[in-house]
Amino acid sequence: MVSNTPPRPAIAAYRKRWAIECMFGDAKTRGLNLEDTRLTNPRKLALLMALVALAIVWAGRAAADKLGNATPKRGAHGFLAQSWFRTGFDLIRNRLAAGDVDAVLPWRKLGKPLAQPARTGRVV
């Protein structure tokens, strides 16, 4: 990383940017393949973007429900072996493919607060 600002603020800004980049990856090549659309109508694109946003939130809720207070496993490199999005997305996709009606349970919980995590004194 190269910046013309002091290191600490630059790193803080980059962390925020990285979360956005991960979300774009989830919406594109690592998940929903948004880049494959051939839509050019602005109204249809806006609707598609809204549906993608809802799908990302649904996958996040499914992952949170599945993992509870845990976090996805880390690989040997120290990074998550599977993202929160991928954890939830795979869970929903597999349940829908199997005809499992429980696939919609995380969707029904959207807007409801998650259970408070146990305080362990450690930073995740």
C-alpha cells in the first residue's frame, strides 16, 4: 500500500475499502456473477442491484445463524478459508437445491436483532 497520508489513517481507510472490495467480489465473480448481466435499461439494473443487495444480506444472516458466536475457519495463510458471504450463500443454495423449506428461515429473520454474543474478552 502506498499513500501520501500518515500510515495509521491510511491503513484505517484501506480497511474500510477492503470490506467494500470484498462485497463487490461477492456480488461478482465469487458469488452472484453480477458482471454476466447484459442489462442496459437503468430501471432493470436498479432492480437487479436491489436484489443483489438483498441476496448479500440474506447470505450474511444465514451465515450468522449457522455460525452463531463462532467465526468461519481460517486457512493456513491466516485469512478466512471461506467468507461470511460464501458460508451463507452455500447454505442457502444447498438448501434450496434440496427443496428444504428451512432455506427461507434466515430471510424471515431479517430486520430482527441477532442474539448478543457472549463476552469472551477477546477481539475477533
